[in-house]
Amino acid sequence: MRKKITVVGAGNIGANCAMWIASKELADVVLVDVVEGIPQGKGLDLLQSGPVNGYDVRITGTNDYAATADSDIVIITAGLARKPGMSRDDLLLTNYSIVKGITTEVVKHSPDCIIIVITNPLDAMAQTAYMASGFPKQRVIGMAGVLDSARFRAFIAEELQVSVENVTAVVLVGHGDTMVPLVRLSNVTGIPLTDLIAPEKLAAIVKRTQNGGAEIVKCLKTGSAYYAPSAAAVEMAESILKDKKKVLPCCVLLEGEYGINGTFVGVPCKLGAKGVEKIYELKLTAEETAALHKSAGAVKELVDVIKKKNA
Ligand code: TXD
């Protein structure tokens, strides 16, 4: 029996998640959206791409959660996207209600699923899904670090004119301007970045990574990135569905790790059939630890706002 992935929100990211899932024949897809016709139309269009691209998966578009029953994974992409001049935090309360409502529906129809959250502000929305679902922390995961690391790797590969496959890069903590690209632990086939790129150039690449989302929002003017974010979420789903045990930076609930308690933060995790199977505690320098806690503090501020709203 093929696996089943539900994607909630059939907008830019949702539709592309469905396309990557189908192209990899990872699972049958159910695309859900509130707007009548959008998931049905995009679902049919993706289904009809199958004969051309050679994939045999079922793709259903719907406005009704009944079709999502017994999903293995649910990817939540629904919510408002940023407009130029808006910060991710400006989306907080609107997307909080959307994600909370969706999670309640999802849990009703797929009580054993694993939830991957994409909606912004990501860390706070992952915490919202965790609080609304009542699921164990292993089964609620936020997607940000895989995207931020992919941006870091793309810029490094471009600078050095090398294959992206040989670039290992780690980005920690919140999906915001305070994210921490860890130069010290990043390399090209084991060669430290600091041996390959001049300090000022490396600092510029770190800055561009931290500003990666805003750079694309500025270009697109009417929305935010969607190819890399959707590809990143599907890499996480693939590691879970195929029990690949990939070690990826994911937004997860920390309970003491890194000295942080009760907040969703982006750190390296092992993703397998049970979801988050291990959280890795990197040995960080004092400076890196300070940056990690500063970013986690920014996440906690947002989470405190939604906890008050949830009280
Ligand atoms: O790395 C990351 N996590 C981020 C995530 C990277 C880029 C974008 N990030 C965020 O993803 C972005 O800030 C938004 O919060 C979400 C989705 O972005 P997308 O670009 O896909 O937005 P769209 O194209 O506006 O699509 C959103 C869809 C749209 O079709 C709405 O009708 C639908 O969400 N929507 C809903 N569907 C179901 N249920 C409800 N309640 C609902 N509300 C809106």
C-alpha cells in the first residue's frame, strides 16, 4: 500500500510540495485548501503531469478533511505569506489561528501521523501545532533549517564553483534574521571553509544566508520563496517515510538540550520512521552559544504571545 501525505495549503509552497512528492513517487497526495477549486484544479494538473514525468501516484484536491484520513505525514503550509516590508513575526496571530484550526482537523482524521510545519513565523507555528495536536514531540517538526542550510550551501558552492553535493553547512536556531550559520562546522568535503574563503567574503555569505528569505520577497514583491522551502520539507518527509535516518537541522521542542527548555528551536536531528529519533547537542563555543540563546530568546517572545492567547 502506497504511503499517504496530506499537504494543507495548495498555494505556492503546497502545490510544489505535492509536485516534488509525486515526482519522487514518495506517496499518494491529498491537497487541501479553503479556497474552492484551487486544490482540485492543481491536483488534476499534477495528476495529468504523471504520464509525462512517469509517476504513478494518486493526487486528490479537496476542501474537505475527510479525504485526508489515515495520512502518514501531514505538511502544513497554509497561512499568509510575507509582503515586502513585513517581518515573519507580523504573520504571528493570523497564522496562529489558521495553524491551530488546521491541526485540530488533521488530528481528528490522522491521529497517528507526523506533522511537518512550514507556515511562518515557523518556530512559533511549530509550537502552535504541538500545543494544538497533543502529539508527542517526536511527531511535530518545523521546516526551516534544511532551507537555511541549503541557501548557505548554494552561496558557498557558487563562491567556490564546486558541486553543492560536496558542501556541508549547518545553520542553527530560529528561522529569522538571528539564525546562526555555523562557519566553524561547515566544509567542502572536509576542507574547512576558513581555508577556502577569505573572512570578509565568508561574513558576506553568512549575512546573505540570514537575509535569504527577504532577498527573494524583495524580488517577488507579492509573496515569498517556494521551490527551495517545498524541496526542503519533502527531503524531511522522505527521510521519515523511507526511515533513512538523515541528520538534518529541524525545528523541534527542546527540553534541556543546549540549556533551552520548552521552546521549538532549530538544531540537528535524526529523522526516521518515528519522526525525530534523536536530537544532537553540538559542542559550541561561548560566542556560538550566546548567538543560539539570543535567537532562541526571539522565538520564546513569540511563543509567549501565543501561549497567552492559548491560555
Ligand atoms: O522556511 C519556511 N518555513 C518558510 C515558510 C519559507 C517560505 C515561506 N514560508 C511560509 O509558508 C510563508 O510565510 C507562509 O506562511 C507559508 C505559505 O507560503 P506560500 O508561498 O505557499 O503562500 P500562498 O501561496 O499564499 O499559499 C497559502 C495557501 C493559500 O492557497 C490559502 O488559500 C491557503 O494557504 N490557506 C488555507 N488552506 C487551508 N486552511 C486554511 N485555514 C487556510 N488559510 C489559508
